Amino acid sequence: MEAVEAGSLEPGETLVESELVQWAGVSRQPIREALSRMEDLGLVIVSPQRSTVIAPIDAVDVANRFEAFGVLLAATLRDGAELFSDEDIATIAATLGGTDRVWPFAAGGLADEAFARFGNVVLAQMWESTRPHARRLRAVSPDLLPLELGGLELPLLRDAVGQRDGLAMHQLVLTWTNRFIEAAHTPGPERDGTV
């Protein structure tokens, strides 16, 4: 799955189970489970003849997935901000200060912490199904994820987390989510939605 997320395998490329078994050095069962999981996530397409190909990357689909995730994350942070412990806040601050500050992945760090604190299973599942698509999109077409968190915005989010200001966190998450959606929906010189 990592090779698909990293963009090492091209959309349309055929995956042959026996070759995957040999490459990974495992039995067929783990390969079949991985292919089934990737099919469930929409990363591969399995045809009735049982050939498996890498699915196309659809920037609009990724944006739509992320929109639902971003709205739920924003609401979770808004409604639960006052419940964050000092330890939670320190962990979130470390996440936001990490090396990967591209918005979808920073949001994933926030989601991981919100899940750990509030046990929001739906939020965790949404991020789990969104993350591989965002990673693929970033690997194949990094210009679609230009949303570096920096300038004044990152300190604003850190301040909002530190002050347990749920409304400010909510507004920032929705702002960045909307920017991502707009970037994905804006036609580029070579873009019609699929990459």
C-alpha cells in the first residue's frame, strides 16, 4: 500500500498477485488482504476477471473526502477544545511544529489527537480512508497541495489550541479545508480532476 500512496505505481498499472507475493516475500493471504483493503479504500480497481489495476488519482474525489473529514474535525475541536489536557495541548503543539506541515497531514495529526482524547471513531475512520488518497495526490501532483502552514496562520492555530479556543480552531480548520477544496476544484493547465 505504501508504494501506491507514494506514487511509485502509476494509475492503470496492473498488479499481479504472484509478482507481489515474490516481491514482498509473503504468502498469498497477506497480499489478498492488502489488495482487498486497497480496493475498499478506492486505491485499486479489481475487475471481474480478477485483474487488479492502480486506480486513477482524482483530485476532486480527494477534496470531497477531505471536506467531510475537515467539517467533522472542525466540529470535534470546537466542541471538545475545553477538554484538552495540558498533555494533549503539548502533543498537538509538537504535531503542528513537525516537519510535515502541509495542511491535510497537519489535520491528520489533529485528528489523531482528537481521537485519542475523545474516542471519535468516525473521525478516525474518515482520516484513515482519506490519508492514503491525500498522500498519493501529494506524491504525484504536489502543486495541488500547496497549503503549507506558516506565516501567521500556524501561530494562530497554536494559540487557539493553547487557549483551548474551540471556535478559533473550528474557523481555522474550515478555512484551510476550503482552500484545499478550492485548489482541487480549480482547473489547471493539465487538469480535469484526474491526475
